[in-house]
Amino acid sequence: MLFQMNMGPALAMIQTAVQSHQIAQAASIVYFFTNLMGLGIGLVLVGILNDVYESPFGDKSLSAAISIVALEYFIAAYYWRAGESVNHSKWFGSS
């Protein structure tokens, strides 16, 4: 449940960035790519990393693979913090 806490602010930001007749389409595009990355690429990446780390980690290869994929949250937090310093009026107006 906690992993979905980011979707509210993300969709709110997208809804303020697009025109009113594009809100549903923008939200559907975000959900499409979120599911594509999370359910499609994420599971495959964990499986590949599990196979790669099987010889060095043995029985702990799955936990190593999941830990490496979970590092994306730290990378996302870095970009979120970096995004606070961006001049948003350049793209969204000076309001």
C-alpha cells in the first residue's frame, strides 16, 4: 500500500500541467507506463539479476536481486529533490 502513495501527487502534478480536455488521456498514459515498467520490466529484471547473482550469492541471490532493484527508489528520491530546484515557470507559466 505504501508503494502507491506517490501516485496521488504525481497525477495531481500531471493534471495541472495539461489542459482540461487532456487530463484523462495524460493519466492513462502515466498508468500505462507505470504498469509497463513495474509489472513488465521489473519482474523480468529481478529474474535476470537472480540468475546472474546465483553463483556469487547462492540461496541469497533473490534477495540480492530485489535489493538492487529497490535502489531505484533512492534514485527517484534524488531526482525528486533535484526537481525542486528547477525553474517551473519556464514550462508552466509564472503563476
